[in-house]
Amino acid sequence: MRTVTSRILGALVACLLSAAASAYESFVIEDIQAVGLQRLEIGTILTYLPVTNGDELNDRTGQQAIRSLYQTGLFENVALGRDGDTLLIYVEERPAIASFEIEGNKKIKGEEVDEAMESAGLKQGELFRRVILDQVQQELTRQYYANGYYDVKVETEVEEVSDNRVSILVKVTEGRVAKIEQINIVGNEAFSDAELLDTFKLEASNVFKFFQRSDRYSKQQLLGDLEALSSYYLDRGYLKFNVDSVQVALTPDKKDIYVSINVSEGQTYTVSSLEFAGDLILNEDYLRRLVLLDAGDTFSRKEATEGAERISDALSNFGYAFADVRPLPELNEDDRTVKLSMYVDPGSRVYVRRINFSGNLKTQDETLRREMRQFEGAVFSRAAVERSRIRLARLAFVEDATVETQPVPGTDDLVDVIFEITERPPGSVQLGVGFSGSQGFLLTGSVTHSNFLGTGNRVSASVESNEFSRSIAGSWTNPYATPEGISRTVDLRYRESEQVVRFSSGFDTNTATASLTYGFPLSEYTSIRLGGGLEAVTIETFANQNITSNEVLEFVVAEGTKFYNLELRTGIIRDTRNRTIFATRGALHRLTLDLTVPGSDLQVFKAFYNFQQYVPIYKGLFGEINASVGVADGYGDTDLIPPYERLFAGGSRSVRGYRDGTLGPRDTPRNLFNNPFGGKFRIYAQNELIIPTPLETDNKSTRLSVFYDIGNVFNEVDDFETGELRSSYGIAYTWFTPFLGVLDLSYAIPVGPEQGDELDRFQLNFGTGF
């Protein structure tokens, strides 16, 4: 509470203010004294006072003095008095804020609220002004109303504490959010309510909206929906469409909202002619093909706007980066037609001064610059800039890439192009335990780096031990072994595999390989690979223990147990995906042929066609197809292909819901086992619908999907029958983890499994590279 002295002083100042309203008796000031100061010093008043000792105080200078002190904002009340020739200044200081708190604000909170309070002057140490607190109270209430909380109560408490200070508390009782019970559109005849409401983000409440916010009323969102409604009509030729009125009714309990929208549709307008004006630069026939409107078509504002954008984009590919293309519709009310003119102002032809990169903390500038399709000093091309951005985003160590074009100050024909890079962790050092559905528990030690020393080179080394195999491997890929973009990969591997339980028919293999492969770009999207390798393989059987199958023994009798082969690797790849990891659009076609050349101990080949397609569907939904067809066989003097070269299917990489590698032919048992033996022909397709998740909508590191898989393995190509295909459906989740690579989790329900099929509905794979 304020002191008694404060109260008396306040009353005294009020009386003096009343008396001073009449006039001041002029006198020459010999001294100035202040009455009522608590925290301030007399020097503060003298700083702002427009009179000093020796000046004459009269009506004019007295009013100026009072006005000047009020304008400082330091005082609640100010009055002037006189004691002889001494000027007395009576003041009541504004109290300072000792503390400020806001409680109960669960829905509207955080740094934005704190910053808003501080900018309004409501923070510790600032002077308290009641009007500011009232404004804050009203603004908080308004914000809650805007978010559908009409039952909110915002109360303020101001408690006076010592030393002319106050403690402020803002109490918020939010109440329940009001839900939209119904949205009515009145006056629509051309389109149904369902068609029009489908353009709205606001929706009437129902049980399916429990976890969503679309049924929560927001004035700002309603304005956006009304704009969408207008656009819907304008894009379909209703150029006189109008929203006549909007009524928003709140029920007495402030829990439900009814929205009524009255509209006038008007009539449709058709295009009478399409004309072009200005400095066209490009051929008019070409420009007409960019505008999907012509005489006789129903006018569409959307098509007119998009046509102008396409013309602008076309001009930007020829250096006119800031072309202004405006659709100018001229209405004829008599016959309800539109004369559409496209006015083209290309502006100056623009050249690129500099290309800069930011955000690349670990990547060398040259590693990024070699991906550019737009060059410094060249004519600006929007298509080349966008292709450069996509090439950056496709790098394995880049999570995202954005681009900004900045005009060079003082010129009208130069721009700088700035690429903002968001780097992905480029590698990992792993020492740990993993699990694979096909190999059981894994003990791994590996070092992988897709951006070694910031050069873009991929280096990996690994040691692995699991239930069935042990291996050591190392590889080095230089994607730009030459300035022209020819890549080079060196790969060394050694593997011991005990295939006596699964993926097998009772044999062990020891394999050592060394290979060198080059990739040659043919175009922006197409490349070929060409390489070779040396392979040494030893097979060990267990015929005396009745473990090895007849098929393996037949192969060993015919071909032996040790093989030295020279392998030729070829392939052609066309890749239009927007990202190599977690793509959202584009396609990948990969056709490969690997064969051991004549003169090798074994003459075998493997041919594969792999296909991936990403198709955007609707609002973050998109489809993914991952299909593969493969053939493995012998040629020349080799009639039987080695068992380790046969093809297998089943599991997370082919047909989920079936145990890894168990589909297709099985061996002839010489014991209790009847193991999968693989085949020479494999076909499968994984079809997925990718669903955006609340945690991440851009699908850059996680994915949730529903899927349908189908496929199988056949002993020979001629054995293929559609009735023998296996299929499944289910749900999957994929996460690009910082430490374990990609984690795949899926639950699949096999469709009509046959007797003998090995099922595995829940499958988890992690601890392996992507």
C-alpha cells in the first residue's frame, strides 16, 4: 500500500493543479525546489525543465514547464507553486514495476508473449502505466477470441509495494475452445455445399476431428477461406461473384459456433480473344501455347495468372529475370465476355555476377560449385538455377537447399545468386549391436563418410560379424574423378559365410573381391557405369553330415569348389528424383548387367531392371513404387549357376510379411531341412502411400506409409505364373537416424499365404547403411 504521505501529496498536487488552471503571478526565479520526489533526483527535473534561475515565470513559461515534465512520462501528476521567489515543483512519480507475471496462458504463451509484454513496457524496472496494462488485457482477450476461446477471462491485479513500486499479475482463465457446429452457404446454385466447403480449411466439428484443429473457429482463417471461395468461383468464370455477408453466431454457453455465408454467384464469362502487348521478346505463337485460354473458353483467373507466370518463367530462362507479365481482362457486360490481354514488360537482360553459398560449414565451396548449371558471368536462367538447386539437394550430405536471387545495388542488369545449404550429418562411426530379419543379431564396426574432408568423396570401411557371416570391406567413391563428372569407385571385400541354416542349403563360402567401376554422365539425368573386378570364391560342403542339399552337391560335382573369375559390370541409369534420400517426386530407372567374362572358371550373368517412381497426390500425400525384375543364369560352358548367385525374395526389401529370403524354390532335402534355394528369375513391386506426419511434413528424415507388396522368385523364367505371386499389405515407418543409418519398421499381413510359406509379420531392420 502507498504511504500516507503519498496519499496526502497526491491530494495536494490535485488541488494545486486546480488552482494553477487559472494563472501564475509573474516573478523572477531565484531558486527551484521539488516536492514529492521518491526515487528521482532534483537534477532529473532540472534536465527537462525549460526554465532556470534568473528566468521569469509567467502563464506561458509555467504551462511549458508542466507540459515538459508530463512529456517525460515519469510523473503521474505535476503542479507548480511559489514560496517567495522560489519555484516549487510538486510531483507525484509514476510507480516502477517491481515484478510482472502472467499465469494460466497455456494456449498463447512463449517468447512472443514475453517480447510483446516487454515492448509494451510491462517488465521489471519500467514505469507503470495503467493504460498500457488495460491495452494488454484487451489484446490478450482479442488473441484468445481469434483462436476460438470466447469463454476466456483475463484479469489483472496491481499490488503496491515499498519504494513506490507495484507488482503486476495477469490471470488468464482460458475456458473451452468453441467448436464450429455448422457452416452454411446461402445463395449457391452452380455448386453444391460439399464442393464449396471442400475449399475451406475450417470444418464443422465431428468425431473424426478430435485430434485436429480444423473445427476451431478463427477469424483470420475464415477470411482465408472466404478468399478461397471467391477464387473457386473466379477460376470458373463467375467474375461477378460476391460474398454479400457473413454471420458468425455464438451459442449462449460460448461452446458452439454457427457460420452463415451469403453469396451472389452471377453469371459465367467466356473469353472473346487472347492478345499480347508490350515487348514480347519471344514468338507470339510460343507465348499462346503457354496460356491455356483461348476464344470460347470459360474465363479462369487461375489460368490467366498461371499463364502470365509461365511467360515470365520462359523469359527468365533467356536472361529476363525480372520480367513483369500482367493479365489484363476487359469485361463486356452485354455479352458476358472477356477480352484477355497479356502485357509483357521483359525489363533488362540480366547476367549473374556471383554465385555464393552459405550454411556449408563442412563442405568445400568447390564441392558445391561443381554441381552448378548456372555459371557466373553468364546470362541468368531460372531453369539452370533451379536445376543447380536440385543437384545440391540430391547430394547425400545435404538435407535441403534453397536459392535466392539478389539484384546488385546500383545496376539493373546484374544479380547475385545465393544458395542456402542445410547439411545432413555426412557420416558416422558405429560400434554396436544391430538386428536384421535375415541375419539375426549384428556386431558391427564401421566408418562411413559421404563427404570426406568436405570433398564429396564417399569413404567407408567396415567389419561385421553375425550369426551367419563375418566380413571386412572398404570402398572409396570419387564422384568427380575428372572435371567432366566421371566417377570412380574402388571396392575391396572379404567375406566368410556359413549358410547352413537360412538362405542356404548347407554350404559355406569364402569370397574375396576387388573391383574398379567408373560412371560416365551422358546427359543431365542419364549416366552409364562400366567397370570390372576380380573374384575368388571357395565353397565348402557337408555331404558326410547329410546337411548339404542335392542341388549344391550337383553343382560342386559339375563345377568344383574353387573359382577365380573376372567380372564385367555395366549399366545405364536415368534419375530424375528431386533427392537421392527420401525423394518426393521424380523417377529412377536402373538397368544393369554383370557377367563373368569368358575364360573365367564360371561363366554367369545377372541382369536387373529396377524402377522407382514418386507421384505427388494431394496435400503432402504421394505415392512410391519400387519395382524390380532380375535374371541370373549361366552361359557358355556353365550350365549350373553357383548357389550363392541365385536370387531370393521375401522380407523388407521385396515382399514384407514373409521371412527374409524364404519365398520361391526350395532344395531337395537330404535331412530334416527343406531350405530356400532361390531361383533364376525374381520379380517384385512395393507400392506405398506416403502419409505426412505431425512431427515432420517435408519427409526429409522420417516416413510413415501404408503399402501393398507383391512378388516371388521362380526357378526359371519360363516357370513364372501370376498365380504363384505372393502379396501382403500393412503399415511401415522409416527413420534416417543420426547413428544407426536407416531404421525400417513394418507390420505386414500376408494375402492368402500357401502352406509352407514362412511368415514374419513384424519386421525390424537397423544398424545398416542406407
